[in-house]
Amino acid sequence: MSNVLTTDHPAWHTYEDGTHARAVRTASGIWAVTHNRDGLHLACVEGTEDVKPEFVATDPAHLPPAAPAALRSGLAELGVTQRLANPWLWDAITTTILRQVVRADQARKLYRTWCSTYGTTSAGFQDRLAVAPAPAAVLDLSDDQFAAVGAKFHRSALQAAATEYERAHREWERLSAGDLALALTHIPRIGPWTAAAAAADYTGDFSVYPHDDLAVRTWAAKIAPAHPWPGKKDKTFGPLWSGWAGTDRTALHTLTLATLTWGAHAR
């Protein structure tokens, strides 16, 4: 495979011709981002072009040699991949909160409904694409409005995060991925998994991603089914996974993000 885009984020829409499209907010405006057989295309649809979305390239040459050969071989078939580093930290936080206690397909539907109902909708590639509602808008929503889109469970976490984001986001945006993940755990109802996933999405550094995440475990087992993977309730998966990379953060990033990329395409 080549020219592969990582589409793990629920904002990505996939069309019958293989094109992927998504709206993102940067510090200066909203962009429509599309990816097809000709590569990436960016168009500013609201605001200014001063701050453009940025992509992180992941090269399988940096996979840790200690990882199982079958896993490395399967991931190497992807070639060099690209992933959008979420330019809006608030969206990264919102996305991971909406993933709490629901399956991936449910979270994807919930996120899109949340954005299209209460967020900002702009003209996209083949339809109208939406970005998440801003923190101030979230704080103005009633309990009934959360319930109307299926986010009643997530209300308190989203409102607590919105309050803390408005207070501290400028400081958070300057932090490294690891420090950001730690800082986000100080938000009520934001645990280590949610914080680490949000930090990885925003910074593009998947060395901090929660490596024992169900998605990582599921796709790894599908890529290398003959490998004796730890069971679902076995807590040794995370240390095993990170142990293959040792102190090499690039190797850990590559192993984790390439696996999630493989899974996004398999799905």
C-alpha cells in the first residue's frame, strides 16, 4: 500500500470513490481537508489561511526490531503514512470524552451528531462538514440538549473540560505530549486513557497513546494472529508493547500509530 492516510479520527468521512474528507479548525480558520489518489488537498473555507493543518509522517523503517516479525511485516506494507495532527486541542479533548464507555462505531456516530447539531458547519467536499462546538457553546447547553444527541452521560465531563480549557488552554498548547497528557488528568472525569489519547491526537505523538487500548490489541492480533498475544484481561499487553521499543520513542510512536492506521483501513 502507498499514499496511505490515517483516518482513525471520527471526523473523517469516506466516500465511494475512496476519497476521505474532514473539516478542522486551526487558530486562524476552518479548513476542508480531502485526500484521494492524487494526495492531500487543503482549502480554507472560513477565516484566514495564516495557520494551516499539519500532517505527521510515519515511516515503517522506524518500527522496533524486537516486535514480532509478522507484525512488522504487516505494518511495513502500509509504507509511509500520514496523519493529521489535530490542530484544535479542544476537539481532541472532545473526541476522547465522547469515546468514553461506548464502542468505536457508536462514538463515531455520536461525535458527528454532536458536531452537526451544535458545532459549526461549513461547505465541504461532497457534503457539509462540521467541527465541534466551542467550549463557550458547550457551557451554554442545557441538560436536555445533551440528552437530545445521546451525550447525557458525557455532559459533566464535557462541561468540566470546557471550563478548564478556557482557563488553561494557552498553557496546555505549549506542553510536550507527555506533560499534556498529565495536565489533562486534572480535569474532573478525565482519566489517564482519555488524557493520553487526546494528547496523542493533538500533538501527533503516539508514543504517549494508551498502548493497551482495545483498538491496538484488536488490530495487532489481526495482523499477526499466530503470535501468542496476552488475553483480554491480561494487563501485560501494555508493558510488552512498549518494551519492544525500549527507550526509543519514535519506534513506539511508529508501532502504535501504524497499527491504528492498519486498523482504520481494515475497518
